[in-house]
Amino acid sequence: MTHYALVVSMCKQMMGCIEFRGDVFLMTIWIRCLCNLKRVDLGFSVFAIIIKLGLQPNPYTTNALLLGLIDEGKINEAMGLFWKILKNGYPYDQYTYGVIIRKLCNSGNIHFAVVLLIKMNVNGSFEPDVICYNTIIDGFCKEKRMDKALIIFQDMLDKRIEPNVVTFSSLVNGFCSAGLWDEAKRLLAAMVNMGISPNVYTLNAFIAPLCKDGKIQEAISLFDLMILKRIEPDVATYNMLIHALCKFGEWKLATNFFENMIASKISPDVVTFNSMIDILCKEGKLSKAIEILELMICTGAKPEVFTYNSLIHVFCHSGRWEEATSLLDRMMNEVVHLNVATFSSLIRALCREKRTEKAISMLELMCQRNVKPDIVTYNSLIHGFSHLGKWEEATSLLHTMMNEGFHPDVATFSSLISALCREKRTEEANTMLELMCQRNVKPNVVTYNSLIHGFCHSGKWEEATSLLNRMMNEGVHPNVVTFNSLIDALCKEKRIEEAIIMLELMGQRNLKPNIVTYCCLIHGLCKSGQYEEATSLLSKMVTEHIVPDIGTFNILLDAIIKQGTNDKAREVLKVMDQHGVLPNGFIYGTLIRMYCAVGEMNKRLTRC
């Protein structure tokens, strides 16, 4: 009943009775209990009492001490005791060898196990049996040392010890795990030739690496072979297949296997349910996922934090934060251990819904439950406050985050810089950039784009241009958005030549201008009275298969007509017609003024 301490106490009391004389069986029980309490040192004290009382230790006594030393990781002491037992003639048996070999292999000391195997063969008192060999073979296979495993296997055959299904299952599993398929298949064939039928564990050994490598069809073929050979798949078989199918997005096939598993009266475990719920959540099949959750509870499998986190994440991602919060309450009622991922999903969802006060309440609950926020949690909150223009609250969270020992990353600073720039607080944004650099966080293109756009929007194009040079010097590659902000700002300042230089710099950096780039330049050229250049740019734009928007056509037509170049206006209208851009009321008004000005009062605007 594992009440080891109580047994030790009773033994001590019994030894205190004058009329009682303990026997070796009682002493062995006492030693075993002390070893289970990780007090093998006291076990040796009891062993000394055995010798003092003139009692004869039996193999169980010495075995208990050996196992106690190995369980405490005292391998050298265990081996020393073993040699002492052999030297001094203390009793031991085949079980002594077998159990020590197993314990040594399980604790990663397989080389000592091999020494014992050799000793057994040399000694001749106890010949190693199939269990001893299987244990060592399995140990080498788990370490993927297949050359050593085959040496032991060959020694086993030389000693005329018949291998069994366990022997072959270990070897097959080892070769499969090492990706040595041909060797594994040869062993399987040899196994069948020896009249040993593979069992579910043997075939599972093949299925596991196939599933891991994404060779789903081959794994399913083996599953079909199991059914054909009337080898019943177990929960491990189904779990491997379902997990692999879920991992590679085959949720329908995974559902079929899950239903087949239940029909075969094989009870799914937590791993099975988690895989199914997770894939259904990722596929957006929420109702089906909830249905499986209820089935999970009905079958007695207890949902864990991963189970609920999958559901909470998808509810949050779908904007259904109320259902997600309801699941959180359910987790707390069922005393499921909550982790940082649980709260971070909810906080991110609430921030997206602009419910920052509720998100802060969730952070407080998180701390009450002794769940420490991480950088993802803080970044979600900072981004949420920044997006709402609450840069003061966002900055306060940054300082809280740093005070608690967290290191803000580029996303943290970029959110704050963006918020400050939207509020035209470019000086504070620039200070934040310097703090970022002081903390060895390298700004990226998003960080610089926010700053450049902010300076441009505030009319500080010189500072914006300076930032462009800084980012290129730091090895951060500007993108189309970077140049568009600068070109737009320069065009608004009627600094067209500098804007054209920016366009050329884009070309030098292999960046293709987009509709925004061209529209900004055309607007700027028109406002500067450079109608020919604007029309030329329109032609270039069309050549590159970029269709201007209606606003660009409005400005260009208005400028051309004011200049009195009606032929150019007709060309622009033709371009509009070719690209299916319908004139709006402003354009029709402009055209009417044009025709009136040239005396074409009867001109029919058919498209009107």
C-alpha cells in the first residue's frame, strides 16, 4: 500500500521489544521500505543488524540494496556492491542479474549492463535468459546504437537463446527510428520466417516513424495490414495516425479514424481528444470541437489546459471573446491549471475588440492566479492601447514590463512609436527609438516606416529623409511604403525634383513603384503646373499595367483642361475607357466646362 514510513516505524518498535527476535524476511521488508524512501544508507544499517544477529541474508535482501543504490543514481556504488556480493559469497540469483541489468539500462548505464552480461556468461552459475538479452538490446535501440544492439543479438543467437517477439519489436523500432527502413524490413521478414508473428507493438514501431516523417499513406497501408492479419490496433496506433493526420491538415480522414476507433471499442485517451479538438478548432469546426469535448468528459478523460487553450484560441480568433471567457470560467471551476497561453489569447482578443479595460482586468486575474505574464501578453496590451491612441497607458505598460525583468522586443517598441506618430508626437517617438537602440533592440522596416510617415505627416520631410539614410546605413532595407511616404511629403511641399530622385532611388534598389507612388507624383506634378510630365507619367504607369484611381484622373483632367489642352484631356478619357474606369460627377462637370469653353454646346455626353 506504499505506506513505507509507517512500516519503518513499526519495524523499529518491534526491534525494541525484548521478547521479539526479527527474522531475515522482516529485515528485508524493512530494507526495501527504506530504499523506497530513498534512504539506502539506512538500509545498509539494517543489513549490518542482520549480520550482527547471525541471520543469513537471502537474494531478496541483497537485491533490495542493489536496486536502492541504482534508484538513487549511485551506479558505481551499486556495481561495487555487486562485485562484493560475488566475492564474499553473499546469496544472489538470476533475478539479481536480470533486475540489475534492467535498472542499469533504464538509467542510461547500459555499458555496466553489458559487463554483467559478460560476467554471467563467464561465471556459468546463471546463464542469461531471453529477458536479459532483450533488456540490453532494447537499451541500445533506444539510444539508436544499432551496431551494438546487433552484436548483442548475434551473441544471443550464438548462445542458442531463441529470440521472441519482444526482441524483434525492439530491433525493428530501433531501425525505424534511425530511418533504416531496409534493415527494419529485413528483420520483420526474418521474424516471420522464424514463425514469430508480429504483434501490435512491432507494427506500431513501423507506423511511428512513418507518421513522424509525414508518410501518411504508407502508415495507413500498415494499419490496413494489421486489420488484414487480425492484429488489433491499440490506442497508441490510433493516436499516432490521428496526430499525424491532424498535423498535416487531413482533418476529415482524422475524424474517420477517430470514429472507427470508437466503433472498435478502443477508448480514446487525452492525447486522442486533444489532437481532434485542436485540428477541428484550426479548421473552424467549433461546434464539432465542442461536441468532442463533451464526449471526452462523458468517457471520463479529463480535459487539460491544452484542450481548453485550443478552443479559447479559436473563439478569440473568431471575435467570440464572450464564449472564450465562459470557457475560462469553466476551466477554473474544474480546477484546470491555467497557463500564460490561456490568458494571452483572451487579452489579445479583448484588445482587438477595443475592450482594453476588460483586458487589464484579465491581466489582474492572471496575476491573482500566480500566472506570470510574458512578452506576448504585454505586447498585446501595448498594441491594444496604442491602436486606440492611448499612448500614455501604453508607455506605462512598457515601464511595468521592463521593471518586471521582461525585455521588450521590436514589436513592443514599434507599436508605441506608431501610436506616438499618429498623435504627431514625433519627438517622443524619436526618443522611443533611441531607448530601443540603448536596449540593443534593432529597429526594423515597420519601426522606421512609422517614424518616417509620422515626420512626413507633421511636415518634417527633412527629418524623414534623414531617417531614410539612417535606416539604410543600419542595413534595414526600405520598402515601397517607405518611399511612398517620402514622395507624398515632397510632392505636397512642391519639391518635385527631390520626389523624382526618390523614385529613381527606388529603381536603384529594385523596388517597383505602385499605384500610390505614381498617384502621389501625378498629383504633385499637376499642382506644380507640370502637366506634360504628369501626362507622361500616366502613360508610363499604364505601360507598367498599373491603373490609376478615379482621384488621379480627376486631378489630371482638371489640370489639363485648365491649361486648355483639350486633346490631352481626350487622350486621358480614352485611357479611362480602355481600363473600364467610369467617370464620376466631378469629371462630368469638368468635361461640361471644357465643351462650353470651346463652344461645343451640343456635345452629347453619352456616358452620362
